[in-house]
Amino acid sequence: MYAAYDALSSGRKTTLSGLNGVHSSRHVFGAGVPGREALEGRIGNADAATQDAIHPVVIRHPLSGRRALYLNPGFTIRFEGWSRDESKPLLEYLYQHAIRPEFTLRFRWQIGSIAFWDNRATWHHAVNDYHGYSRLMHRITIEGTALD
């Protein structure tokens, strides 16, 4: 998300500076969501996963100091102070911008592969391209610092 931010025009960067994104998992894990029962068995804590948070749309990574886009189509539902309808065109623009090939990496799994990424500067998009094989996955969250 560093490269995606760096490639934005200065005008777009100005528009985004100071904007906060409203992030929610209620549309994925919340009560009444179709298929939620299947998630219960898979993740075991769907109730605890229904959280809302507000984060800057552009963060400065606490370790590298670089600016990065900090939003994603799975959980960013709108901009703070904007309606969903007002937010949608700019969010869609940013999502399409971020998935341009020059900002992406395709990890090629092999036997014994291990992948780590930093959610503060990376989008993870799982592709179910391992039909007939199982993949063991563990999610580890490391305590960090507040984003600004």
C-alpha cells in the first residue's frame, strides 16, 4: 500500500489527508448475516469479531515512517462524516487503484512455504487455487502501536 499511495496525484493525496475510514466487520460476522452459522464453526468467535473502528485513510507506518493507504474493500464501509453513498465513488477508485498489477505480488505456494505480511501496509487476498490440497494456516497478531 506504500506504492499505491506514492502513485497517487498530489491532489488526491491532499484530498485523503485528514480523512478517516470507518471499518466494520458487522456485515461479515454480525448477527443475521447469511451463512454466519458456517463461520461459527470455522472461526469459533464470530461474536467477538463484530467490531467497528476508525482509522486514518493514510497512515505513516510506525516502523518504516512511509505513508501507506489504509483501507480495504472487505471492511472499510465509508469515510467518517460521509454517508455510504458519498463514500462509494472515492472508495471504489482507491480499491481499483490499489489492485493495479504494479502494486501487487502473487505468492506462489510450494511445499513448506511460509508467508508473513504486515497488515498495516499490505492487503491480503486469499485465492482458493489449491484444490485437492489442504493448507494449514495460523493467524498471529502482534501488539503494535497506534496508527497515525
